[in-house]
Amino acid sequence: MAARDRYSRKLECSRCGRAGFAEASEDDDPRRKNPGFRVDEMPSGFSTERASSDPARYMIRCRCGNVFAFKQRTHYPPGGEPA
């Protein structure tokens, strides 16, 4: 059994501005076809709309009703990237 890589990702609703950090994990075996992506902990005010083993297809719902992908492209101004 492979170990799991754990990481946090900041979720931000583009409609109401609600933000929080979700805890996610994936299998740590590059030979696997499916990384076994899973959201382990969701911040308050967010819920799973549609679960998926692919982070780009995992959909999140904000309390305000906005739905967005867990892994989406975010655009930051130059020098404004998160640390």
C-alpha cells in the first residue's frame, strides 16, 4: 500500500468571497494510473457538489450557491502569488 501525500488548498468563492483551507490527499505512487485523490476535510461554508478522483473534476459548492472546481486556474497579479 502506498503512502498518501497530504496538502492544503485555499478555496475562495468568486461570488461571495468566502475562503478557507481544504485538506486533501493523493496516493504517493507515480506508477498508479489513478492518483486516488480525496478531500479529507472541507472548511466551514463549503461542501462537495460532485466527488471525483480527479481534482480538476471535483466540484465544490459554497454556501451562497456558487459551484466551482477544486483545482481551478487562478490568476494573480505579478508578485501576488501565494507563498
